Amino acid sequence: MNKATVLGQNSHKMPSNQYDIRTKNDIVSKINPFQKKNKNETIIQSKSNNILKEHSIDTLNRLDQNRMIGAN
């Protein structure tokens, strides 16, 4: 899941080796407009409007099991 971001020096830059996975209704991602996105972001379809459930680690079970995320 994506890491928390705080305001401060260079906090809006996403490192090239960071991979973010979130759902469309993940409230933590929605309230974080300060971090720029990059090609390493994966967005999973939301199954509910429950913001706590959509931020849960259980949402990772919705990913294709054959998909590789990250560098080898």
C-alpha cells in the first residue's frame, strides 16, 4: 500500500523505486494531493464505499496473482 506523506522538504516527490498500490476509494490516497504520481502506481477497483475497508491490506487480495509488482 502507499506510504503516508507529510508536508516538508521534498515530501511531494515519489522515489522511482517506490510502488504504490491503492483502491479508487482509499481515503488516505484521496486526501494526499501532495505526492506526485509516477508509472509505479497501481489502482485496484473499489468494491465498496467503505473508506476503512478500501484502505485495508485485504484489498491486495484483489490483485491478479500472476502480476509482478516491483523490481526483480
